Amino acid sequence: MGLISPVSQSVANTLKRALLIWLSILHFGNEVTWLSAFGTAACVGGVFAYNHARRVYPYRETEPLLPMSSPLNGGGDTVGPPKHV
């Protein structure tokens, strides 16, 4: 479980819940409304969109941003970009 990010675990849990609801509908023979079908389609579509985004835009470490009062940004306690005179 340590190899999977918490967001991926949450997405997988959401898909699992939707599939369990549909299996219970099929098993007990409950009526399927358009709203339940739409909700399940949105859930499954969201999982596919999340997986697609993870493949297309993999996680990359970025360099930390410098604080505005950093000496490399002009120094001082000013807020905003350095002022050139």
C-alpha cells in the first residue's frame, strides 16, 4: 500500500463503492433510474480521467519558490518584485 499515493487509494475506493452498488442492484433486482446510471457513469468516467491524467502528466519534483524577501529577489522586507532604480 505504500507504493500507491493516498489520492490513488481514494479514487480506487470510489470505484469499488460504485461497483458494489451496481452488483447489489443486479443481485437484488432493484430498479435502475437514470440518475443512478448517470452517477455511476460519472464515477467510472472520473476514474478513467484520473488515470489518464496520471499517465499524461506524471508527478515531478519542482524547485521550491524563493520568498519575496530573499536576497536573490532584491532583498529587504519589501513585498512584490524587486525595484530597480
